[in-house]
Amino acid sequence: MPRLPVDGKKVIEHRISLGTFERNMLSDIATSYRVSAIDPEAMFKILEDPLRIVQIAYGIATTLELIGFETGLPTPGDLPELYQWFTTRDTMGQKARESGQKPIIDILKEFLSGSGDFEGTWPGGY
């Protein structure tokens, strides 16, 4: 909707000019209003659960790593480096399979499932 021009007859313009002190005061009032709207009981209720704290921490760490800050925690942004680390160390046992031996990861799977050499033994076959 277009504005009418200020001509002094139909439209009268009123203006309030604030100085630096008044603008700072208004900014402080707005900030205190926002802070008073925060419910500390709800925040502490969220932070009572340790799993929730870990989720929040990892969310912050992931966000920081995506914008370029290294946090030291393993986050989804580290997956390419993690894959490269696993492939260079032969953790899946490809060299052991090629030489005819059983890789440690297969032995561990059999042990935990109670199959293979560990048929009917603890923990998978109890």
C-alpha cells in the first residue's frame, strides 16, 4: 500500500529520535526481555539426562567441524579420514584372507556369535 506524501494537511509525520544513551538502554531492555523468557527449570531438566548432554556436545562438535574447527571428537565430518585409516591398516583382514589365515575380525565375530570354532560356547551359544 503506497504512503501518502507528508504535506502538513492530510498527513502529519511524528518522529522520535533516540540518542546513543537511549539506544543502548533500549537494547539492554530487549536483551533482558529475551533472557527472562528463558526457563531455567526446563534447561536443567534437559541436562539431567547424561545421554542428552552427550547429544548436545556432539551436535556442537559436528557443527564446529563442519565450519572448519577441529574438535578432536570423531564426527561424521571425519568419515573420509576414518575410512582411509582403516584401509591403510588392513583392519578387515584382506591380507590375512589372501594368505589363507583367518583375520582377527572374523575370529572376533565367531566368538561373539558363538559360531565357527566357538560353536556352543559363551557368549553366543550359552
